[in-house]
Amino acid sequence: MTSPQHPMEFRHKCHFLYHGRADPKLAHQEEKCHYCQFGKFNSHKLHPISIIFQDNTKLVIPKDFVFIEKSIPVEGVRFAEDEYLNGCECESDAQCMGSMCDPCLGDVDRVPKGGKPGAYHVSGDKKGCLRGWMLESRLPIYECHEKCTCSDKCPNRVVGRGRKVALQIFPTSGRGWGVKSTEDIKRGQFVGEYVGEIITPAEANRRRQAATDRKKKDIYLFALDKFQDRESYDQRLRGEPYEIDGEFKSGPTRFINHSCEPNLRIFAVVTAHANKPFHQLCFFAAKDIPRETELTFDYTDGVTDARMDVEEAIAQDKELTKCLCGTPSCRGYLW
């Protein structure tokens, strides 16, 4: 007696046997197909995304989940109008890595003594990778963008040029889905962006409550709070931050697991300053990562009160989410 077909296998066969033939009868099915969604990514042809499934697991990516390449603003979220998106006026790409490119390099005085300006290496084997001082910091990254006079090849447009790493979603042993790469990744290399629906603070609170009602943790909500300041000239930065929700729509990085000894770090990336409240959240390699190694990041990286909250919860005998990373320095709990 044959075992029942895994749902992911059925979707896999449907895509590779029938999709892409411009058959109007299959248009709705193709719209829902995760593989077809990958095919729409600008980076997919050269740096493909794939999914591995195993018959002996019950892991299934929900059929109504949508893979997207860029974050989507929902009702109530308004990006800055085009006239406010100012960029640099550098006469050459080389100038973009000097102190004169202040609009895109951010605060030049943050560079440590002896360090070079600009977040990225501009030549050699490390070209396009974060500089060591930047990788060890918690500083935001400022990049040139479409409103700048520099070219698309500007060394300060790493995230802007998109993902250059092939990613694979796969079933882990006891920790749900995970993500790895089929190629080696260099320390400081851009791996991918966390994308989803950009939502208002009110909508974020509503979704958190909905998650609580479903007895689930809101692990896919990320606050865009890097620049929150009650005295900011931008009123959007004075109150509660906007958030990115990747639960229903997101990219492959949504499936990256936590580790207390991570090999990735997440950075705030800013292009046009007028859109600081909607900055990007981007993953960079914290170390050299051999191919086929699971990619991980610390879910509480940069949250100074996280460990204190866990210790307080333990003392009060509150329910906590156990950490399953299994590393020697595992903290035992996520939150």
C-alpha cells in the first residue's frame, strides 16, 4: 500500500508539469503557486529560491501564504511623496564612499579611529561586504538610491541591487522550517531582506491580540523602531513605530530560525531619509558560512531588556517559549 502523497509534493508536480504555459484555466492556480511567486522575483533567475520537503514530516507552508520580494504598505501607511526623496549629488561613484556624500553615508563621525568611511568594502575579495567595524556595531546603514546622481554600480548600493545569494527553505529536525544557502557566504555579505506587510501601530496591536486569541506568539512582527525619538522633527518617529508583519506575506528569510550563537545579524538600512520610519531590515553574515549550513540570527539581538524579561518571568513562574537552538551558550528561552 503506497503512502499518501505529501501536499508539498503535489504542489511541486503541478508547477513543474503544468505552469508557465499561458493557460488561462490555470491562471488562478499559478497566482497561488509558491514556485510561480518565486519566478517573479528580480533576483530569482541568477540566485534562485527553492523549497525542500520530506515525506516523513508534516511540515507544510500554508497554501494561502504569499511569497513577496518587497514589503507592501497596507491601509494607513503612506510613504513620503516623490518630491521629498532627496539623494546625493556626487559626480562619480568614487565620491559616494567619501565624507562629501553625507546624505547617503549618514553620520561620518561615527567611523572609528583608523576606519574607512562607508559601510562596505569597495574592492578586493571583500567588495560589497560590510566593513568589520560596521558589522560589529549596531549602527544603521545608509545607502544611495534611485534619487542619487551616482550610477547603479555605486559601491554604496549593495542592498539596493538585491539579493545575490541562492536560498533554500528546508525542514529542520524539530524546529520547523529553516533556511540555508547552496553556496558559501562571506563574512559581511548581504544575505537577504526581511519583508512583509508594513502596518500601522494600531494594526500591529490588533494583530498581536489576534495572535494571543489564537494562542500563538507574534513572532513575525518586527518593529521599525531604530529611529524612534520623542523629539524627532519627523512626527512619524515620535510615537509608536510602524511594524513589518511577515506572517501572511513575506520572503524566504521569514523562515530563518533563532540561535543563541547566530551566523547572521540584522541591520536597519535607510535609503531616502524621508522614509526613515519604513527602513529596511536586512540580514548580513556575521561570519564565513559554508554552503548547506543553516542560517540563523538572534531574535533578541539589540533588545537590551530581553534577558532581564526572561529572568523576571522565570521568577514569577510565567510561561516562556523554550529555545531549541541547542548551542553550547543557549540561553534556554527566547522570551
